[in-house]
Amino acid sequence: MKLVLAEKPSVARSLAKVLGCYKKSDGYLSSDEYIVTWALGHLVELAQPATYSESYKRWKFSTLPILPQELKQEPIERTIDQFNIVKNLLENKAIDTFIIATDAGREGELVARWILKLTNFDKEIKRLWISSQTDQAIKEGFSNLKDGDKYLNLYSAAYSRAAADWYVGLNVTRALTTHYDAKMSAGRVQTPTLYLICEREEEIEKFSGKFYWTLKANFNKFNASYYPQNDSIRIEKEEDLKKLENVLSNNKSAKIINIEKTTKVEPPPLAYDLTELQRDANLRLSFSAKKTLDVLQRLYEYHKIVTYPRTDSRYITDDIVDTLEQRLKAVYTTEYRPFAENIVNKGIKVTDRFVQNDLVSDHHAIIPTEQKVNLDRLSEDEKALWQLIVKRFFEVLEADYIYDSTTLTLEIDSYNFKARTTELKQLGWKAINRERELSENSEVFNSYNIGDSIDLVDYKVNKLATEPPKRYNDATLLSAMEHAGRYVDDAKLKKNLSSGLGTPATRADIIEKLINNNYMYRSENNEFIPTEVGREIVRLVPPMLKSPALTGKWEARLEDISKGKEDSDIFIKDIKNLTRELINDIGSSNDTFSPKYKESKKCPYCGGDMMKVMDALNRPHYICQKLSCSYEEMEIEKRVPLTKEELEKRPKVVVKKVKKVKVVAKADKEINKAAKVSSSAAYFQSLKTRPTATIKPKTVVPSINYKTEKVIEVVRESKLKNRKFNQNKRSNFNFKDSKYKFSNSESGGSFADFIKASENKYKKKKH
């Protein structure tokens, strides 16, 4: 009997269908030959510090750094029932082979290996390694299972990543929090990412713009821009502009001094990897990086019409080439059939811009599968993202875009002007998105020769101002995270820093984590702006941790571990040494945590500043940032009954409108009934003949007996509530003030706790 472990129930159902496992049991599906079960994401996690020592239960700087010789694993409490099901299946004597069918990547390997580590399984281990979830791909995968030992290096890399995050993230977070008495979080990827956001904000604040000018001359049949330098049309000084204008006012013609005609070839773009797709989806569809990954995962797992999402490759391997025609024909059922049919009929031609065996590690680029597409089954978001993928797939398989570029250089008294035009030769891959470049002047340019004089008709000056750097959005932040080497000065390190911050699979989660921690937020323009707390963390965190260079080097080393080029033990030893340095750095600091809030109020308990945060219902929360206090309150609008005096003082309302109504006597009821039954005309006639009564103006007392006022509701009591503390800090605060409604419960949670609880609830629903 073979036991198959998938990462999610949805994937398990797909595998079970192909394997013929139709018998349903609690936590698994089975047949005579296979049992298919699942891990609800991770079922096992690294143990908490208290597992190693009771002294680690309380957060104290004196107990840091916490560096166990070997990290232990333990089942996750909320999914322990499913863990026990998988554990019992693994320990069943009837099971002779365990097939790891979790996501074919670093984290997927970790999911399975940690479960194995907490069981007594010692039999054969195989690996299912597929890049799409189609029935055909699953069948081929099971007929070509890999030896489990082949992926031990991948597990080592995954474990090393988890260990690094535990040693560095946990220790630095505790150190910052206890040393500065503030709730602070730091990590090897999130902190340098936050640093990029904060650095950009400082650049914007320090920016002082200046004016510059551009000048465009009209030569009747075309316009030409003045070029002070070969690659710039900016005129930096106003006096230079005045000199140029003086020359133009005294010269009415220009001489052509050069005509340069070149043929330009633009090859098709590379296929999508996850990061490039997230960038494009943000720019074209306004999707966040996280939303793109979530939608893409559904296209992969549920609809099975795209290949594995979490890839960092933009190429395919030779063995995929023979499947391209089938993938193109899979879209014949959609509006894109003409594009696909055109490529098939011309004959599929691939180049090394698409096929590169050496540049594909775990998974190839994101492309359509051979599964026939039914667009009616897709949501609007799914359809929009699939369209991006399939169009890019067509572009990759199309011909080059070719055009002729002609540049005319004209001279007026040693001042150079340039005009450019293009003439289309081959539309190629740009036909997919209807991107056609046409020229109005190509024929005009063909009639000129060097030395010709052309009359100057007039000119136009534009006064412009330099703009500050733009804030990051999802697209530009992903680029910055991917190419972290741009932010490193060391030339040698820059060259080797190819892995960037995080991985394609984790970058979206890092961005969302920074937002959920209130270290930054998305503006209405979808730009990232750091909060006061976020900027303060970047100011206080040790310089080495916020450097993109450090985490970039770690990612490169993790990649080497996955390929067997580096020893995991050496990497973890270096991580432990770094952790010691970071703790010493934090402990020796004399700085204080003092964020500069734009909107704030003083904590009624400790006197510290409270950060304002808006919740999902747009209600303001004020959260004390001191760990020793942690007080949180919420401002709500509440109906309050009017007092007796307020009821008596209510203004009287006078009804001024005179209203006439029909008078209906009791004796008329029978007549009305008879008239209504006998004839509708007779009934309406009887209404017209009835007398009317007039309601005169009168004074009315409003019926509303309450008022609305803002009330402060305590979300989380201060830790100082039941302690003796400095009365001076609270002397000006009246705890009996009716605005404050204190909860009797001590079980309140912070705003961040509520967010976390909501996320956990969503994850449970999802699984």
C-alpha cells in the first residue's frame, strides 16, 4: 500500500481522482493500492522557546540570545487532528511506500520532511515532481516517481531558511521589544524591505525640486527638439535658454548635418516567472502581489490551466517543446483561437530566449497547460490574469518586432536639434497586444539630404520642474526586492548579489506582513507609505540587519545548499554568530523608542504616545506602543438616552402644512362595500362626493429620545491597571469620566491580535 501526501485537500482530491481513490475517510481518500491524505499547509512548526527552558516563557533581554544546539519541531495546535491522522497512516504497517506530493519546491519539501521527522516511518520514500495539475501531468508524474533522497538538499535549504528566521527573527524581535519597551518585530527579509520603503520616503521629504526647460522647433513638416547634450533635452539654466532664444530670433533656417537610418530588432519578451507576472498584474490589473499569487494558485490547482506558480525561471526545457502545440490548441475554445491557430499554422519556432535547460532549476516558466480552457468557469480576476499569461505565451512564440529608425540632426548656429521617426517593417510579437508603431514623417524624411536647409517656422518653450522619487508600489517594490544588488555599493558584492530579498514564493507574504504589522500601508494610489512605527524600527534596528546585501547573501547561500554546494551546518553556525552580534548591538544602544506621530494622544496609564490605527469598520483605535503598558482603546459612536432635562428642552416642531383629508363615516362602510362590488366607477364617484376635513397647523414634540456621542471603549486593558505606578502620569486623567467604558474582562486582544485571529479563521475556512 502506498501513502501519498498532498499539501492541500484540493490537490489531494485531484490526485485521488487520477489514482482511483474514491473511498472517503476522515482525513484521507483511499483505494486498494493508494491512500491519499493531505497537510493543511504546514502541520508541523519549530518549537517555541519555552520548550527548551521555562526561563524563556517571559520576554527578558537577559535571557538572550536563545540559541538551542538543535531546533525541535512540534505539531501545530490548530491542525493537530489532521497531523495525528497522517502520523497514524505513516505508522500503519500496511504502508510500504511514502510518496511526497506536496508542492514541488523548497517549502513543499519542508512540509513533508517535518511530518516524517515526528513519526517512526523508515520505509521507501518517493517524490512526485510535476509542474502542472492536469490529469495527464499527474499520470506521467506517478509513472516517473523520483527517489526521495534526491531532494534531501532541497530539504536542507528549507530547514536552513526556517532556522535562520527562527534564530534571527525571534531573538532580534525579543531584543528590540524588551530593550526599547515597545512592540517591535524584525526579520532577515522584512526589515531590509521596510528599509527600502523608509529610505524612499526620506528621499522624497529631502527632495528640493528645480526648474528646467525644453525647446521644440517647428520646421513645418516636422518638429525637432533641442539637445543640449546627446542624451538629454533638458536646459538646466535660464540664461542658456535666453541665449538660444536670441539665436533663434535671428536665424530663420536650419541645416541638416546628419541623417542616421538604422534597423532595430526587438526580440519577444521572456516568459513569465512569478515576480514578473506579479509586476505586470500590478501595472495592468492593479492586483497586489498577494492577490496575484492567490488568483494564480487557483488557476493552477483548481482550473489546472497554468503551470506551477512559485517559479523563478523564465525559460522551459527541451522536453516541453513537443507539448507546445497541444498547449496552443487548448485555447482554441476561447476568443484567442486566431492567435494560437496562426502560430500553429506557421509552424512553432523556439529559440534560446525560451528554451534554456541550464536556467531551469525546479520549475520552468509560467505557461498554459494542455487542459482545455472554459472561460465561463473563471471569475473576472481569474480570467484577467489568465489572459496576461496566455498573451505572453503567444508573444514568446511570435517573430521579432522590426522597424527602421531615422534620426535627423539639424544645426542652427552650432545649436543641435534632433527629430526621430520610425517605419514599421515587421509587427511580429507586438501584434498580440495590438501595439503598432506608425510614423507620420517617414516619407518626409526620405526626401532630405545632408546639407539641405529647412526654414524655421517657430518654436515652443516648456517650463518644467524635476519631480521627487516615486514611492514604491507592488510592481516597483517587487523589482527592488528581486534586484537588491542595486542598493549595494560594494562592486564585488553587487556582482554576487543575484538572489535578492526573499524568493518569488515569499515576497508577497513579506509585503502583506509589513502592512498587517502597521509598519507601512497602501495609499489610495496603491503606493507604500511607512508608518511612524515602521520608520522608528528602521532607525533603531542594527545596520547590518537592514542591509539588502546581508539577506541577499543568505538567499544565495540557501540556493547553494539546495544544490549541494554548501553545508547547512556551516550556514546555521554563521547565523548563530550573527545573532549574537545583533543582540550585542541592540543591548549597547542608548537610543529610545520615540516615533513622531502625526495623529496621536497620550496613554491614560503610562503617559506614552498612542498610535492611531483604523480598523476594518473605519473606527479609530489608539494603541500604546509601550510593551509594559499595551493599553488599547477604540473610539465608537454610541446612542445615549436623553436626560429628563434634555427631554424637556427638546425644541418643538410646528407642522405648518394644511392638509385636507376625506371624512369616512362608520355608516358609509356598507355603502362603500356595495359600491366597490357593484362597480369601480360608482365606488370612485362615492369618494368624490364625500366631505373633507382640514387639519390645522399644530405643535409636535420630536419622538427621538436619544443622542449620539463619541465614546471611548477599552479594547485591551493596560498591564499597569492593577499595579502601583507613578500617579503624576495619570493625575490629569479622570478614570470616572463617563466617556471611558472599561471592560470587566482581562481577555481582550490588541488590534494586531484581531487581525491575526481573522487570518487564522480565513485559513481554516480555506482548508
